[in-house]
Amino acid sequence: MIVHWHRRDLRPSDNRGLARAAASDESVVSLFVLDPTVLEHASPVRVACLLEALDALREWYRDQGSDLVVGRGEASRVVPERAAAYDADTVVWNADYSGLARDRDRAVRDALEDDGIESESVHDAVHHEPGSITPNQGEHYSVFSYFWKKWRDRDKRAPVEEPAATDLAAVSGEPIPTLADLGFDEPEATPPTVTTAAARERVADFCSGPIYRYADQREYPAAGGTSRLSPHLKWGTIGPRELYAATERATARAESEDARESVRSFQRQLAWREFYAHVLRYNPETVAENFSGYENEIEWRDDPDELAAWQAGETGYPIVDAGMRQLHAEGWMHNRVRMLVAAFLTKDLLVDWRAGYDWFRRKLADHDTANDVGGWQWAASTGTDAQPYFRVFNPMKQGREYDPDAEYVREYVPELADASADDIHGWHDLEQAERERIAADYPAPIVDHADRRERAIDTFERARGEA
Ligand code: FAD
């Protein structure tokens, strides 16, 4: 027997580790481990997605006359135990690049070795593995545009086939625990459906039309113009090669240069995901530390009330509040709005990006360490290729530009459902009596953006040793 240990690759097809196991002479036993040290960092919405993806994957194995074996406990104990129980001589898995995952994998590899069982890790989650796209000096690019040029021009692997039923062992697994069994409450957000069938449907829909409008629409949260594939890419219910191949077919069908460019701009976002995976692989400490140091410490403010207002979507800045409430309701937020709410927390409120990252990690269905840390450090002007510290987003202007009719705000902030777009995006400048007349239940701005912008710039200049 050979074991394939599923982790963030909850799909049978376009799975290089599983295909590698299936290509051996042995029958494949597929295993998933509910590891308490990993679950400790999870949240109800993400665990709900995980359990659904596991159910669907198990169905697929059962249809093939096999099963998904689901163990519980520390991976470094459960993986060798199960491998030994099935008399396996090798365990294969797909590489994961965060520091926590690499520590875990090292412990599993050592434990297997102690038991005389071989292990093999395969690159699967990205097209071009960390270490394969590098500048002349250094282990990874810190500037995305250089990375993108090389990423774009490299040949991509084709998707790999799912294993044949005859490659799989006739095993039967235990029931998959429920959220409550694992000690989680029901999520407050409605979890997206995270299965391979749902991912494929989304890819097919997106690549049949919206992908050609992506470049024009991706910045407008009310347009729904992005793929919403992030929870699938997080759990691996779709493979990167299968997704990329679908985008290439869309390119071949494109009827204009603009349409082809739009597909390209979507592929560029897929490359951002890989860029951040490379950055985290070589800088695991940046989950907690600034990527780019300043001469002095940044004087972050500890303000629990302002942080709580931000978390609750009660800052009195409508576009910020709409984003925070979308996060609460859906476990997802549009990218433009993620950038805005992160800038608001780290610049207007001057609260440490790590507090924002913690909140996102708890709330996002698509939380992905590399992308989340990358996004937060970008917004906080501490990351690779980050937003310059002096370019502080103005939430009113951003609202006017990216949600001109305030449709997005009205959807998520019902108190403003009857307000005009002008009043919504000018909320900050209205008299208090006027605000009360328009929406008595919606708060006045908790801070003055112009003052806070200046304070943020002064703080960063002190950190740079310039003030
Ligand atoms: P699309 O626009 O359809 O893009 C397709 C895919 O490309 C995404 O699913 C994602 O895998 C990748 N992608 C797109 N934009 C980015 C980006 N800026 N950085 C990295 N990858 C990208 N993305 C996550 O997947 N998980 C996170 O935890 C996460 N946290 C973020 C936190 C902050 C503060 C910011 C500013 C961004 C964060 N992002 C994160 C990036 C981005 O917001 C999401 O990937 C995107 O909104 C997901 O929606 P989509 O699938 O419709 O994206």
C-alpha cells in the first residue's frame, strides 16, 4: 500500500501527489488528519467549508469502491500509525509552504522515518514552486512586477488525471466528525459551498463570460466581477493547472484583444497568490513580523474601542462598514474593500496590522496565511512591494470611485438603504442633524480622516527616522 495524505488538496483530479501515489505499483489509501494544532488556528466558517469538502471527497472515493480515511490527532502520530496499520511503505503529500505547515511536515517525516516508512512531498499547490522563480540575487522576488514577467512567460504544467478506481485500495473509513464534535459553534457567516463540483461550476461560468469583463469590473465591489474562487483555492477543491487551463481555453475563444487582456489580468491575480507563497516560504517569521523594517518601531495605537467599531462595521465610514459587514455575513470580502478596510485600520486608526490579520483569520472562509499576511503588510506599508506610507486611502473618495451609486454600501449597511449616493459618500461632511435625519441609526464618523491621515504620515516618518 501507499498512503496519499490529503491536506489543502481536497480533490481527486489535478492532484499531483495523488497521481504520483496512483502511478506506483501499490494500492492507494487516502488519508486526511484533523490535527488539533491546525484546528486551533481555524474558525467555524472555515471548518464548515473543510467538512463539506471532505464529505464530497469521501463521496468520490466511495463511488470508486474506496474511501477517505479520516484520522484525528497530531499528524506526527496519526500519519505513521495509519500508514503502519495499512502496511504502507510510503506516504506521499503535496507541499505546503507556511512555517507552521513545514514544521508539522518535518515532524511527520521524522516520525515516519523512525518507523522505516518513506515519505515524499510533491509540488502541487502552485505552478512554479518557491525557489524556481528567483532574481539574480536572493531567494525570491520582493517586487511583484518582476516576478509576474517570469511567471507569465514560463511554461505551465498540464492538469493531471484523477486516479483510476483500480489504483485505489478497498478500505473503509470512520465517520467524518461534525462541527460540534470538533468543538466549534455554527458559523455566523453563511459558508460558501466548497466542493470540486461547485468549483468547476464556478470556473465554467466565470470563463464563459465574466472573465472577459474582469479587467474592467474587478475593482467594483457591486459588480460581482471577480471569480470568488478563493475558498476553493484555499482548500484545493480546484487544482491550479485545471484552473489555468480553463483560462487558456478562454483566451483561445476571446473575440478581441481587450478580452484576451482581461483573461491576462485574471491570470496576473493568480500569480499574486504564488508570489506571496514564495515570499512566505522564505520569510516564515512575517506572519508575525514586519517584512520591511523601519529604523524605529512604528508607534501603533492600542485603542480597543476603535478596533471594536472597525470589527463591527460601525466606524461611520460607509464603504469600510459595508466591507466589514460583508465579511461577517459571507466570510468573504471584495479585494478593493479588503484594501480599504485594512488601510483604515492601519492608517486612520493606526492599529497594528496584526490585530486586523487576526480578525480576518477568524472571519474569512478563504483565509490563506500567505495571501492574508501579504495583503495586510501591503496595506500597512510594511510588506514586500507595499503601498507607500504616504499614500493614505481616502475612504470617501474610494467609495465615490469604486461604488459610485453606493449599491454595495446599501446592500450591506441597511441603515443607509434609503440614503442617496451623495449623502453616503459625503457622510463625513454632513452636519450631525442632517445625518440624524437621513439615518438616525447609523453612526457619525468615529474619526476625522484628514487629521488621522496627517498623524499616520507623521508616525511613519518617525519610524523612518525622518521626523
Ligand atoms: P479574483 O479576483 O477572482 O482572483 C482569483 C484568485 O487570485 C483569488 O481567488 C486569489 O487566489 C488570487 N488573488 C487575487 N488577488 C490576490 C491578491 N491581491 N493577493 C493574493 N492572491 C490574490 N486572498 C486569499 O485568498 N486569502 C486571504 O486570506 C486574503 N487576505 C487578504 C487580506 C487583505 C488585507 C487583502 C488586501 C487581500 C487579501 N487577499 C486574500 C487577496 C484578495 O483580496 C482575495 O484573494 C480575493 O479578494 C478573492 O476573491 P476572488 O477569488 O473573487 O478573487
